[in-house]
Amino acid sequence: MNQMKHIHFTLLLMLGISIINACDSSTTDMVLIPGGYFTMGSTSGPKDEQPAHRVYVDSFYIEITEVTIWEYLQCVQSGDCRMPYFWNKRFFAGKVDDLEGKEWLSLPVTGVSWEDAQSYCKWKGEGYRLPTEAEWEYAARGGTGTDFFWGDKKEGASQYAVIKKQLSPVKSLSPNQFGLYDILGNAWEWCLDRYDPHYYKKSQTDNPVGPDDPKKYPYRVARGGSWNEYIWNLRCANRHYGESSRRYDEVGFRICRSVKSK
Ligand SMILES: [Ca+2]
């Protein structure tokens, strides 16, 4: 059984790499998010979203899509990233059967841990990193203060957020006001910060980065909800978390970089 899985795994990798080799080298499509103040958190959500508080973030660049399988496979090919988990599971294998190779490679990579995301950023080059939780929420809100960047009503999701279907190629739906695709829905997205449910009560105003005590705060933040969530969990303020070394089948990431590091 394990050997079969290995063979299947290898075939998937070969499929990906053969298409990578047929393409030009990857460029990461990023957009500049102009710095500014915004209200982070919510007044009516779970306790870890409260209190809503004023935060300032510097300008930064962020990838307009989640990191795709195609992008991630190049890091795997280089030897700097390990293969994602779950690729040999029924869910993912089904996707391979259903999708053309190009579509499959356009799925957000999932089954990657927070630590895997660090490896990817390091491979990508100097300055690349995960967004902080504040940067992520600022980018996701697109200048709005509503539950979702399209307003407060869940009905808007059909135009903007992959939900209750299945993991879908990035850019399948419309972007938010900053031009970011799938910032809500499709794959959860790892953020840089350690998760502290009480952090908003003590957060600094300028460019907060979360707590730094690894023993007290072992989990890392994930944001945005996934294809497999209730719409409530896709709210811009919603906070989720996971173990930094664990690979979850609904969690991926997108990368960013500071303006001054460019
Ligand atoms: Ca997402």
C-alpha cells in the first residue's frame, strides 16, 4: 500500500515538474497595499476578535493569489521544500482525475505546515515572508469595515469566495478591492503571528506582530476560511490557528514582502 502511494506520489510530482519545465520561470504576482489605519477585529464576533481596535500597518506587497501548487512544486523540485501532505489522499487524488494538469497546478497548495511556508519564503528569496495577522486583515478588508469585503451579507460570497464546493483554481472568482483573489475562502492562509486569544486587549497600534513567547503561545494564526467552512468563518475578522508543524488539508498560504526590503 505504501509503495502504491509512493508511486502515485511520484507520478503527481512528475506531472507537476514536466509542466513546470514547459513553462517560463515563475514570477510572483504581487500588489502594493498602501499603508494606513484600520479597525481590526469585531464588536460582535467571538471574544478573540475583541475589542475592535485601531491599528496602523506600513505599506507592503502581497501576492494576489494563494501560493499555487505550480509555484510550490518549484520549491519542491529545488529540494528546499518537502512534498505537501494529503496529495495521495482520496480528496486530492480525485481532484487530479477531475482537472486538467494546468488547472490542477493552479490550485492553492494545501497540506503545508507553517514551517513549510517558512521554507518556501526562504527559498523564494530575501524579504519574502508570511503577512502578519494585521497585514492580512488590512489587505482582506480592502478598505471596508464590514464582515466581508463585499458587505455584511453572506449572499455576496458566490461572486467572491470559494465555499462549500471544493478547492478551486485560484482566480476562479472576483478579487477584492485590492485585487486579491480568494483572500476569503478556498484555502485558509497561514499568518506570521503566534495566536493569542487575548492579544487584542494589549496589541500595539503600529504594525503589531503578535506575542513572541513560544511556550505560552505555541500556535500560529490562519485566516480567511476555506472551501469547507460555513460562511461565518470567512469573515475578515475571524481568527483561526494551528500547530506550526502540522499539515492541514485546508490550509495554505500567500506570501508578502515589506516595501523597504524590496
Ligand atoms: Ca484563501
